Amino acid sequence: MKTLNEWKYEIAFNNERYIDAKNYTLLLKPQEKAVMDLQLEFYRKHFSFDALIGKLRTADERRQSTLLLVACKNIKNILHTPRVLKQYYLKIINSELPRYKNTLVAILNESIKKSGKVNPSKKLYKAILGSYYGVTKRKMKKYAKRKMEFVPLSQKLTEFSYINQVRDMERFMVADEVGQGIFGKYSLYNTQFAYNNLFGLGEYHFEKPTTGANDLFVINSNNYALSINKLNHMIYLNLYPGKGHFLNSVYSKSRITCFDLGATYLINGWSLFAMWHYNQNTYTRNLKAIGGKVGEAFLAGNFEKGYMRAYNFLLGILPKDEATKYLILMTQYPGYLESYLFGAIATEESINKGFASSPLNLINSYKNVNLGDFFFEYK
């Protein structure tokens, strides 16, 4: 059975994907199944305007009509879109989807109206986090109080410098006995690295191609517009012990994996925890403060006000396009950023409580672990 990484944002529009994921829950323990079923029903019922736009952009005309019918039929369950994003979406509609302008504007306006004081995702967070919910709220407030530190502009690197930086970091991971004692053996030594200049596309990321050699990672930059700090960020979230093991030893060998490619909150949280707690520098300390502000927005009593507080904070420290990207992820893709933020705190707690005394056991069981296993066993 195949369940894809982004099942959460597919099943509102795709019945086959829903059935596939639903069938998997039959393999779970009763407590785990209850949490997974709650997630499934949430993502089956709720959808966001951004996810709808994303589907429409890649669908043929017949599929576009079907997607709009599904959205209109289920309009009462659309997730809230902050008013500040209205012009952003109108620009996309006018330039890419003018044929459906009237319908899309009506759907967008309906999603903007859905503010209210109760975040519909909160019930989901409580069920997933279990007894971690209270400590997560407290730690988010603690992190949010941290002051941002000045970060000097980094010199742009050449392609040669990028690959050398990654190689140096890889050698550090192989030799780092202390880090391996916490995060597990590094399993990607002598990996192949390639560089790709995106030429003005405005993005930079680190990827493992889904086809070809299992040991190839690609550094994508935009005219070398990638600082050493950002490069280290991408390395931690893709190569660090545990995350690297999962990608190379579990995910790459087969797409037939466990629910949501394993315990997403644990895997994402594990890599963010590594960066926050082991690579102590100005960039990661700032990222922890940003994470606290963003996390507070998820758990705020009035989530519209919480989101806007976080957005205004981000506008003060990031370019507008990056702050907007955060706001879209916060409001349109529930479960994405949270898996990193909440997962990092859960990882921290599991280590504090002694569970991580055998990290290799945990890492090697990623292919069998799911989110329910983690939160039910380690309360």
C-alpha cells in the first residue's frame, strides 16, 4: 500500500487517497487508530484555499471543474484565510485562473470570513500531542520571549564553496561521537552532492531526487543567493543523523512505507531538535525564537489575532515574501510547521525523560514507528 507524503492535503479532493490511508489505520493499535482516524477525518473534511489553488494550477479543464464543485459543496469547512493574503490570491486568480474568477473570488471571500476565536486545528493538536500539549504551550511561550540577535550578511558562495561546505559538515557528522550518541550513527558518508543554479526562480532548497542514485543530494540555489547559515539549516533538516538514515535506508528503498512515511512529527522534530540544540549559533537561536512566535499562533485563544501577531513579528525580521510564506503555511497547511516545532519539543522531552538512551533503536525503527506509537508510548 502506498501513502504519499502530502496525503493530508490530498484526501479532501481525492477519494482513492482517502481510502488508501483509511485502510492503513486497520493495522494500528486501538488508541493509535483513534488518533489517526481523527486526523483523517479532519483532513478529509477541511481544505484550504491555497491547497485548492495548487490543485487547479496543475489540473486539466475537466478536473478543474470537478475540484470547484467539491470546494463549493464543502465550502462551510474551508479553513480561514487571513485578509492580508487577499491581494496575493487575487493576483494569482487574475493571471492564472481568470476563467474561474467569479467562483474563486466567492470561495476566497468565504474563507476570509472564517476567522472566529477557535482554531479548528486545536482539537487535532490536543489529540496528537496528548500529555505533551501543556508542556508544548509552555515551551513555545518560553522560546517566544527570546530576543532576536543581529546576523551579519554572509558572503555569497561559489558552487565549489557550497559543495565543500557540505563535505566539511558531513565529515563533522561522521567524526562527531557526542552527536551520534544522541542522534544516532550517520549513514550517508561519501554521499554524492551536486549543485543546481535556479537562475532567478527565487527559491533555494536541498533535495534528494526520487529517481536515480540513492546517495545523490542536490543543492539548489538562486544565483548563489544562499548563506552559510541557510546551507547549514538545509543540511540539518536533510542529512543529520536519523533524518539521513530515514531518507537513505527507509524512504529511498521503497515507497511502500508506513502511514505518512512514518512518524512525521518525530522525524521532522528530530532534525529541528538537532539544529536547535547541537549547532548553537546566532542563526539557530534566532530560529528558536521565530519558532516560539509561530508556535504561539497555533495555540492562541484567538487564532486570527495569533496569526497576525506572528505575521507582524516576521515582517520585522524577514523580507515580505518570506513572512508571507510562513503565514500561508501556518493557515493553509495545518500539521506542516507544527510537525517540526511540536516534534522538536517532544523529542527534547523524550531525551529528558531518558527514552533516548538507545537512539539507534529509535532511528532504526522509523520504518515501523508511526505518530501514535511515539505519543502513546512516551507520555
